[in-house]
Amino acid sequence: MKTILFILPFMMMSANNYSQPAIEKTRKKIFSSFEKMAMRNKKIGSSMLLIHSDNLGIHWKTSVDKDPVADVYPDQPYHFASIGKTITSVAIAILYEKGMIDFDELISRYLDEDIVNGLHIYEGRNYSGEIRVKHLLNHTSGLADYYTDKTDDKVSVMDLMIKDPDYFWTPVETIHWTKNNLKPFNTPGKGFHYSDTNYQLLGLIIESITGRSMHEVLSEYIFDPLGMNDTYQLFYSEPRNKNPQPMVNLYHDSLNLSKSRSISLDWAGGGIVSTSEDMLKFIKAIRQHTIISEETFGLMKDWARMGPGLYYGYGLMNFRFILTPEKYDIWGNSGSIGAFMYYNPAMDIYMIGSFHKLNFHAPPVIFIVRTLRKFSKLCRNGIE
């Protein structure tokens, strides 16, 4: 195992004129913290990190190699898991701006009867015809999550993914599996339940209203305009660039899921492979309103409460940390494999990367908070 550091030089003079010794000291502390967190867990999983700030004039990258069979590099493509939901939601937002869809519209307008019939039967009543697009986007539809919710026999599709890694899941199949094996959690619009099923439906809606494959829509409306040439939808498309490095390996115990057809189950809920650099282009385009308007971005902040200090909008997570100053608030998204893509408005800091470990939820957020504290200290003490 080894750590590989790739650091771009100090790119520009900061508007706040922070001293380079202070900047370098902060970088070393952050990279050390990242490496310790990556190495502490016994699971195999190589980690990548990119930190960017125009305000501070920094652009830092590093990777921590824990792969027993292949080296890992900071610019290597990797699986972004549920961060792909942000890409799906932005695609929906673009179609909204084109007048092709409305957030308040019933999904039955866009989907075949075979998909909608029996989709949401809760406490003996059929709510399938009452689900709206916005309910899918912010997980308030009440639909079960095929990926992690379990049947009466304690089985989820995630379990099946690991059990049969060669099986290829289609989007329609995941939806029918949900209808046949799981029960909804609440009536549409009356509660929050995180569900990959919602985003599979959104992917089908994108294809229905455009008459094109989802990967074609993503390329035309997002990847190509933003120059995201290393980004693609796994199993469905290829990147424009032929990256010399393959997708970073993703392990569950000794099983290398990156080689498994069964991770096809994610599709519109997270089937995106990209690089940290490409995803920086993407989240900056959202913040700078170059991919969607400021008004539409405001509509995407229809926050549903996930838990204490945590909210979910249209493909976006928003952390408002309890007992922590507002300057630490972040928005972006997370993936179940320890992937993260967040922006901190107060200090103009982007953090993108992954710990690449299955069911690795809390550590990335802990790392982000610790990192923001280090930057806060720099902002207080690092001026020449």
C-alpha cells in the first residue's frame, strides 16, 4: 500500500493574500487527515481527494492506494455511486427549462401504465396516480428503495448484486422488483424515504419525453457542453477521452464489484463513472448557473428533512451541522461507497472524492467537517 500525492502549484494570487507557508501547512494537515481515515478502515478501498478554491487559489489532489493488484492515481476514473442522482436531477432541470417537463406534474403523464400500475399501494389504497415528479426528486414519494430495503425474507437487491455478480439488472426490472417485493413507507409528499427506485423512474421519464436513451441525453445536455470528457454512464456509453487508467477497483470483501455486471442495478440512481476533475466542472457549473439558471437552482432547493441537520432537495444534499457555525454548511451529494461532492459557500471550497468502501456513509462527512475547520483556522490566521 502506498500514498500517491499529486499537487498542482499555487495557481493564482489569492484575493485575501494568504501566505504560501500557511497554505502549505494546511494542505499537509488535510492530506494527513485524509490518509489516516483512508488507512484506518480494514476494508480494501483506494481513496481519492480533490480540494479546490478560487478564493484561496488552491487546487490540490491526492490518492491513497489500498488496492492489492493495481496502482491508483488522483486522475483515475471511479464510480460516483449516488452522486449520479445529482446528474439525473440536473438533466430533469434542463428539460424543465426547455418546457418538456414540470416538477409538479404527475409521473403518470410520462410513464407507461405497466410501470405506474400498482407502483404505490399503501395501507390498502392505491396512490400510484398521485406521485409527482418533485416527489421522486426529493424522495418524498414514499416508494421503497430496492437497493437497501429488504423483503420479508430479509433480502435486498444489494444482497442479490453481491450474490450473483454476473447478473445484469435493467431499470424496469428494478422497479418491478420493488412493486413485487417491497411496501411503500408513506403517502406521496407526506414523508421522506431515500429510494433509488425514485431515480430509476426519473431515468425512464427522461427517456420517455426525449425519445432517446438516457446516456445520449446526459452526453448532449451535460457532459459535452461542460467538457466532461472522462465521464460516462456505466454499461451504456463510453467517455470521449481514452483514459490510460481503468475505473478504480471497488471491493466487497474479495469481490471486485467494478468487474461485476450486477452493479448495472444503479443506472439513473448512480451509474456514473467520472473523475474528480470532471465532477468539479459539474458542481461549479451548478453553482455558477451556467448549466441551469439561478431560478431553477432555487427550485431544486425544495428541501425535505432527512434527519437532524440534513436535508435533501432535487438530487442535492444540504448539511446544516447542529451546534456548528453556519459557515460550515455544505451542499452537494454523497454516495454509499464513501463518495462525496460538496461545496462550502462561506469559504468557497469544493471537496470531491471517495473512500471507495461499500456502506461507508459517515466518515466522509466527518472528514469534510474537520477539513473546513482547518480552512477556517487558515482564514483567521493565515494572512500575511
